[in-house]
Amino acid sequence: MQVHKQFLYSFYIRIFPSLRAWLSEIIAIELHRFNIWRPVFLGIGILIYFNANLSVSSIWEVVWIVVPLLFFVYLCIKHISSYLRIGIGILLLTLSGFYLVELRSYLVEAPVIKEEIRHAPIEGVVRSIETYENRARIIISDLFIEKLDFQETPRKVRLSIPFSHMIEDLRIGDRVSLTASLRPPPLPSVPGSHDFARMAWFKGIGGIGYSTGKMDLLNKPESQNYWDKFMLTLSDYRYHVTQKYSAPSLSQNDALPGLRAALVTGQRSQITPETYDMIRDSGLAHLLAISGLHLGLIAVLVFGGIRLFLSFFSSIVLNINTKKIAAYCAIFICFGYMLLSGMTVPSQRAFLMISIAFIGVILDRNVISLRLVSFAAFVILILYPESILSASFQLSFAAVVGLVSVYETSYMKSLYTHFQQSYIKRLIGYSLFLCITTIVATLATAPLSTYHFGQIASYGIIGNLIAVPLMGLIVMPSALLAFVLMPFGLEIIGLYGMDFGLTIILKIASWVTQLDGAVIQIAQYDGIILAIIIFSCLWLCLWKSIIRFYAIPFSILMFLLFYQPLNKEILITSQERLFGVKLARAEAYIVTSGRYRFIKDRWRERWAVKELKPLSDLEREIDYTPLDTDEDVCATDGCRFSLGNQLVFYTTLRATALATCSMPHSIVIYPSGFVNCKNKKTLFIDRGDLIRNGGYLISSVAGNINIRNVMEERSNYPWQLARNK
């Protein structure tokens, strides 16, 4: 007891003051950087909303009391305690993020089709057109649907229309009529997969479908307001430019037109799956997403070109600051490029940062810093909080945060100054900084790439070292030249330059993908692991003192605590009734079907397997083998899998389903019909359960069985409640 008291006394007298002084010193260094963390805590609140599935209507009654009270305390303690002030500020930002999504959901609320409608006469205004190989995908608004009341009519629907049903020279803004079959936006195929219904809710799309009859052109609608007219005109012009850039290639390369359009207007619908897979596997997929690289190149071209042009006029150079004129022009051109690209989240982030950077040029200040990145993220999350779930938002900001945090260090600044002393050193410095940029961006986005796409491009750095300079020196200048010459009908000159550069990039991508081990497949891990990695990376990048390096042991410790390897997993969808199983020996099987390529590709990426084998490969040579062994096996009457300490039976035969129902401590999956299984010790999943609950995910992690379904994870969200009304 005496030793214990002596230790406490020693800690209080000697260690505690030193520890407190050290913490005070760290906080004094980092206190001004807490502002950079604002979008992080706002984003945490947004992510809590999207993952909690809470009944928000009851929480709204509390928020009107809690938030004003916290804000009042936040103002009152301004001169009392900075630590408590920071803590309440963090809580306020998190709560604000949570309720920001709820507010956004309320503002975009619109009717959703509740059940399938066949051969319904439809009238509406064409809002967008995306062309594919033999069909088009259009979005129609201002709808009149004969089989629905006005209160039940969605704001927009998305239709797939074959070219044979479309009218010639269809333009955005035309009012058309046609017959179509409509259905609600589809639910996630299984828990945790892409939620199209959620995405459609925030875009105002209340139904999807396909045409069942030819389209007719009606009278042009009268625009209700100037904003509506502007958006229709912009969408029509964007479609017109897309058609110009996707003109047939002079080299007869079918991959080039789609790539041209993707780089200018962001329309990637004409890129063939084979071309996209090759570009993705080579680590060059970021070149197709209009973001900071593209807007930055255009900004540099416009800024440098205008300064060069004005330098030929001595009277202007002597009397006007040409650098500021060029900055104004670059902001204007980048704004137009953002509009032309469809105002995607990466393009908005890039435009915000480029605009502020050029405003710094106008005000003779250098504003490139993490504060600028934080401001851009904060603005986008306030305007579009749902964008935090998109891979484009995450990858875009991950790359920028990593690059800025590296280049704002004193060592990189001195290194940059060293390579500005001569033209030869500038050339060497350009090559060096290109390598550093590629490596940093690749490492910063690697965790997100593996989570979303299930793979890493091993030689992506090599491909980017060649492809990125080609984009800056040939492709993007040619794209800008084609746009300038388009009013004169001479865009072919610029398109030829784009084709030349893109052909080389495609050859590089083909060469990289043919190397041994070009793609490393990684099975999708749990979201908590991704959250730990992202938070650790932010901790490493956003702080400035020595505490930033504590993120490394923290991330390793958390990874060891939370990571659990997936032994087996079973997925079954409700709509398509697809059944897939991933076994412990890194093999995956699926009920054979020639359709649903998208779902099967996502499952293949999720399990990190090269192919999904047909379930019949598990059948025994003797087709009447009973389902009573301890191994994973299939027979003519169904399949049996061991999952933890339970057995899982899958069958499409009613007799087998009834027989397995009596087995205790088992899970029976019968997607073909309805069975009333009265055995309470057996979890029975039939067609009725799949209709009510959506797809199922059954997994075994460290011997524990985890059963999830779609509805239990989304039942309280507005985009689901609108379907149930």
C-alpha cells in the first residue's frame, strides 16, 4: 500500500507536470489547425446518418433543444476554456452533419413509383441523353403518366430506349410521348452493395424502366423560369459537344471516340467495357474522371496562353498586370469546363481550389494549403452531403490531401527552390516531382481503391509516369484546340491530336496490363477497417507536430484488434434470385445465369476471385449423394454448406426444403416458392422473406454467424419510406 501511494505521489509530482507541459506545447502548436478538421467532423455526422438507420422523426424533437443549447454554451465559454470550446464545436459539427442529410433528404423529396407499371403512356421533357451501343438512356421530367395520379407522379424517370424507338435529332428540352414500363428504383442486391434507390432519391428520380413503343415529338414546352431554361440549354449544349467529340476516329479505333467524350464532357457511356477494364487495371482510370488534373491542365494552358498572347503588346504589358487578367480568364474558362463536365463532385472541388488559388494570384498571395482543401470539402458537404459516399469524392480528396500535406513541408519547398535555378534543373525537377506526385497520389488512394474496386494496379506508377505528361502536353491542349475550332467546323484538327495522344496511352495501358502480376485482387474488408485507415491517414496529414506519427502504431493496433478474416460468405438477391457462395479455400460459386453481369462483377471483386464458377461444379459424381456429409457439397436436390457451427441448405425443390426444415440449428434457403416452416430452431428463408426483406448476406467470421438483410439496414430512411406509403 505504501509503495502504491509513493508511485502515485511520484507520478503527480514529477511525471504529471511534464506530461501536462508537453500536451500544452503540442496543443499550442496544433490549435490553429483545428479549423482544418471541420469537414472531417461534419463528415462523421453524415456517415452516422447513413449507417445508423435511425427513426429521425423522433430525433427532430430533441435537436431543437440540444443544438441551440450547445451553441449558446459554445458562445458563452469563448473566454473561459478553449479545450471545452473545441469539444463542443466538434459535437456541434457532428450533429450538424447528421441533420444536414435529413434536411437535404427533405428538400429533394419527391414521389416514388411503388409497384411495376406496364405499358403506361408517358409524356415529359427530355432532361439528359446518354448513348450506348444500340440504345440510349434518357431522363424525363415534367411528367404526365396516365396510370398515376398527379400526387403519385415522380419528378423524373430514367428510361432505356432502343434507337429504333427514338425520333431523329432528339434534343434535350423536347417534349415527347411514348409508352413504357416503369418500376421503382431497385434496392441493393445484398446488404452493403451499391444502393441505387438512395442515389436516385437525391437525384429526384422516382422510377426506372424501358420503352415499349415508339417515341413521338410534341410541342416545345414553355420554360417556367430562367433557371429551368438555362439548365435545359446547358444540358442540350453538353449533349451537342459530346456528339462532336465522339465522332468516329480517323484511325478506325472504336475506343477513341468514347475516351474523347469522357475527357471533355464526362460522358463515359460510349467507352467499351473491355477498354475501361484495361485502363483501370493499368492504374489510369483517374484520367477518365474529370477532376483536378483536367481542370488544372486547362487552367495552366489558359493562364499561360493568355499571358503569352498579351506579351506581344508592349502597351498592355507596361500598363496592366497581365498575370491578373490571365487569372480572371482562367477562372472563367474553368467554370465553363465544370459546367460542361456535368458539375461532378471532383470537378466542383477542383474548381473551388483553382478559383481560390487564382484569387490569391489576383491578391498577390499564395493560398495553396490544407485550409483550401478543407474549405472545398466543407462547401461540397454542405451542398451535397450524400456525395461523401461516392468513390469519386473520397478518391479525389484523398489524393489532394496527401499531395498538399507533402508539398507544404519545408523540405519539399526547399527542394522546389533548388530545382528552379536553371533550365536543366527545372527539367530534372519536373521529372522528380512527377514521380513524387504519382507515388503520393497512389499511396493516398490505395486503401479506398482496394475497398471500392477490390484490386490494386501494381504497375500504376509506371503507367502514370508516361500517361500524365501525354495528357498535359498533347491530349488536353488538343481538346482545348478542338473546342475553340468547333464553331468553325474545324474541330477535326484538335481531335486528330487527341487521337494521337490517346492511342499512345492505350498502348501503354495494354503493355502494363500484360505484365506479370499487373493486378492484385484484394477481398473487400469491413467498413470499420476502412474508417480506421482513413482516420489514421488524416491524423498523419492534417497535424504538423510529432503527434502526427502516432497514427502509424495506432492504425496497426486497431487493425490487429478489428480485422477478422472472412471464412465463408453466402449472398442471395431478392429480385434476380441469384445465389452465390464464397468458400474458405478462395473459391466462389454462383447459380449459373447469363444475365446480371453488373451484380456478378461486383461479387467477383468483393471476393477477390478471377471467376465465379457454376454451382454445379460442387456436385458429386454420384448425383444421388445425400446431404449428410461434413464438407461443402451439391447434389441434384440441392447444396449443403457448413458455416460456423451451423449447416446451410440451398435448394430449389419444395420436397427438399420441407425435409431440411426439420433439421435443428440450420439455415434453409428456398428462393423458388413459399413454405411454412414451423421449426423455430431453423432459420428458413423462402421467396416471401426475400420479397419482404430484400437480399441476404450470411457470413462466418471467426466461427460466428452473421445474418443481415437489406431492409433491416434501410427501413427508416426516406427513400425506403416513400416506397411503403
